[in-house]
Amino acid sequence: MSETEKRPLLNAQAFKSVKPEDKEFFQRAGEVPGLFLRVRPSGAMSWVYRFRLHSKPDKVTLGPADPSGRKGLTLKEARDLAGNHRKLVFAGKNPRFEVERKLAQEKANTVSFAQVFDDLYQGGTHGESRPEESIQIFARDLRAGLKAVPIVDFGPSHFAKITSGPTWRHPTGSLKHGKIAAAYRLIKKTIRHAISRGLLTDDPLRFSPAKSFGGKTGVEERNLGMSEIRNLLTQLTFWHTREANRRLLKFTLACGQRISAVLEMRRSEVDVESGTWRIPKTAADRRTKSKGSRVLPLSQYMLQLLHAQLAVVGTSNELVWPATNGKQIFPASVRRCVEDNLSGIEGFTPHDLRRTFISRLHERAAQLRINAADIERVVGHVLPGMMAIYSHPDPDDPLGGQRDVLNAWGNILMKIENSRIRSIIRSWNGARGALRRVPWI
């Protein structure tokens, strides 16, 4: 017979006189099978409920024990709680898991959506190479509306209410699809983190895709025609933005690189005298998508823009295209600048400049006497099929073909800028909704 079986069943009077011993011992509490009082040599006492589920033994600690009930559960309270657990066992549920779920639920009731987002990004589990942009988007667009919303109460109505404000619409009244999609992405990422932490058991937006709120779920792969390029370069003169931003968009269109690579451009990577730009390989702090560093020749058109930009920035900043505060510009900021100023071209994004560069040059390759393989080398693409086997740059001038491509495209852009066209009717952002006739230059 074990020591536990030798001890008498516990009652209220015996509970008051329980004394610790040299070794930890368990004493049956009676009435509810499986309920024990655990007494440690230090004098600490707690209630333990032992049970068997699916032929496997298990136990759950109910809490500290105290005959007076001031610092723990009394015998009656422990028996009532153990009785509830016994019912769960009969129903095929593990009381230990139910207790943990209840504690997580109580914790979740006090944790706001904004706190879960902060835990995700401060804990370093977000998986993003540059989380600053996501943190900025959440702080600007979502934090005010979600800081008081418990994570367990969040639902589609909360996000719909946030995106119903005027800041989510263009002056014309149409929704800012890209902005809504970016916010929806952060919402979904925060929900997944809450599920992994046990704060949620299911996704409240599982039946509400981004498009139901007006978010653009897919990227429209489009490029500008020559008339739209002419429209863009003309309107740039009248945009309500810094002159540096106008140069930035022109340079992005002229070089054919990704907007993120242009925004991360460093002075140390540019050699104006030799007319080259060394683009580093992709890394944790650089998103160039290139497996290795490569050198891009600079056209005369690009060099003119760089000379003007570097003269304004000076030597105090390593970035070639810094923001007004000296820090790096986010691609989303460029996208908002385009959305707020450009008219006549719907659904335009900065990445369309890269697509335009590739498409317009490929269709004019024969006319401009340039090689299609050199166009792909300029934008950093891996050459396909037989082109990769047989198309190689001149060993005496490895950058010559790429320079021809960029100079040919730069001459086209320069010709468009220097041309004079009668007039254009466009929305003038200074007077919202009004139309004003602006001369082409």
C-alpha cells in the first residue's frame, strides 16, 4: 500500500492541521476521485487533480491551497473545481488544455490589436528585411483605430470603418487601392501572429479578402505608351513636389532599375567621371534582387540628372536621393506622390517605369540598332535559353552594349522633354477638381 493510500481522506478539520514533512506527499481530498492535496517540505500546499484520458494518465494543478481561503482555494472550492474538470474528462476533453485556453482567452481580452502588432515587430519575428516601412504604415493609418480594440473582438467591421475615411480616397473620390492593400497585408500578418501566440483560434478575416474592402489584390502589369510618357514628363513640371522628386522619377525611367534600388543608391557607388553605377548584390539592408554586384553604365541623360542632384544634396549625405529629413525614401512614398499628382494615367505605380523601359526598348531594338540581350543585362535579368549561351558582351568593351541601350533611351527622353506641344488639359491639384489649361514645354 502506497503512502498516499495509508493517509486518511482529507476533511475540513484535518485540512487545518496538515503539517509538512521531510518529503513531499499527496493526500486524497475525498468526494471527487483524483483530487489531491500536495504538501511540500517548505510548507507550500496546492491542489492537484489527477485523471486518465484515452488510457493515458495526466494531471492539472488547480492552484494554491489555504484552509482560510485568503491565499488559496479552500477544500470546498477545490472539490467544486475538480468536479468541473471531471465533467470535462467524461466529455473527452483535457482539463489542462481547457485551463490554458481559458487563461489565454482572459489574456486576449485585455490585449489590443496594436499591442499584438508591436509584439510582432519588436520581437523580431516579422521576417522583413526592412520593417521600418510597415511600422510607419501602421502608425500612420491603423494605430489610432486599433489601439483600443481587443484582438479577440477584431472583425471585418473594424477594418471597414478605418478605410471609410477621406484619407483612403483620391480627390476624385476613387479608393486608394494600393494603400488599402498594404494596410490589409499588415492586418493579416498581425492576425497570424495572434494565432501563433494563442490569442486567437481562427482568422476573423478568412471570409473577407482585400478586394472586399477596395484593396487591389493583384499587380496590374502595365507599361506606358509613348504618348503617356510624354504626358508624364510634361506634367512633372507642374507637380506639387520637390524638384529632387522630379529628377528621381526621370532617373528611374531612364535607368530601368527597380525603384527600391534607385532609392538606396549611395554616393560611393557612383563614379561620375567614368559614368558608372555599381549596384551591389541583394542583402539584408539592400533589396536589389541581384545575386552578385554589377556595374551599370550611365547615359548622358542620367548623368545630367545626377550632376544636378548631387549638387543639391552635397557631401553631407551618403544617399543620392534622400528625403527632406536626410533619411531614405520608401517606395510607398513615391507611389503616393505619383497618385496625388498624376492625372490621365490610371493605376500607375513606380514599377511601371521599369516595365516601360523594357517594353519600349524591345519594340524599338532594330530601329535603334541595339541588342535585345543588352536590354536584359541593363535591367539585371537572367538571359533566357540560347541567348544566354551565344550572346556575350564584347570583351574589349563589356559595358559598351549596355551603354548604347541607355544612351538610345536617354536620347528619346531628352527629345520628348525638349519638344513643344500646344497644350494639355489636366487636373490642377492646387484647386481640387478644377481643370486648368497648362502649356507643354
